Amino acid sequence: FSREKIVGALDVQSAQPGAFSEDDIHALRSLADLVATAIDNARLFENSVQSAADMRFLYNVITAATASPNLDELLAQAIDSLCATLDEVSSASVFLPGGENSYLVKGSNIGISSPETYATVAKIERGLVGWVARNNESVIINDLEEDPRRLPTDTDARAAIAVPLSAAGEMVGVLVVESETP
């Protein structure tokens, strides 16, 4: 037990009947407690490392995003930082509202995009970008070929994450990150 949770089991066996005594039980309990504490500490360390990586990622993106007063440069730097941090990214795009929010205009792009994210304008009533903008919800798609929100495509992108960008409760854009790895 570690923090009152079972983290594993210790099994000691002998081919000889009556091989173990009460002293052996106490020794094994002590050993099991030490092993459980070590396992728990290792898990806490892994979580700390992941949290530090997450914070470093956020810091890098925020620093890149605030480094320029020019919107185009700001978006390009933020996407570049995002792609440098995430593994397996084949493309990333940011779409911004246009035409009284009836469509989205690509603000920035990096990598080889699918036809949907390669387009410079995305209609709000169609496709993955439009769905995220309409619903103001993030979506993770592990198999683009099977997702009905995805526009028909001949790209090598197999997975995507699409996230609404919000400020003061208002949708101000959509970020789409694609990967060729499902």
C-alpha cells in the first residue's frame, strides 16, 4: 500500500512446506511498503516531469505569441513554437473569423496541410474547422478517414486536434494541428 492505495503485489513462494515464519511475513511487509513507496515516488516524479514539460510548452507558446505586435508574425511564431514542441506534427493552421463570422480566414500555417486546412477560407457550416467554430469545442480525431466532420481529402494526415481559440468568452479563431501518424 502507498497512501492507502494498492500499487502492486509481492508474491514469495517456496517449494518446501512450512518454509516461512511470522518473521518472514513482517520482513516481506516492510519490503512491500518500501517497494510501494518507491513505485509511488517514481509515479510522482513522472507526473512532475510531465507538468514541467507542459509548463515549458505553455511558456514557449505564450512567449512566442506575445513577442510581436504584428498579428501575422505573432500567429506564425506561436505555430512554429507549437510545432517545435509537439511530436509528429505534419501541419498546423490558425483560422480567424471573417465576414460577420460566416467563414474563417487562415491567419497562419506551417507544414504540409490537408485540403481543408490548406484552404485560405473555411466555411463555418462545413468541415472540421467550421464544426469547432460553431460548437466552440475542442476535438481530437485519431482517424480522420472515419470522422464525418472532415472534408474529403487526399492528404497523408491521419489524425488531428482542433481547438477553438477564445478570449473573454468569444471564439476568436480555430487552431488545427494535423499528424500523419494516427
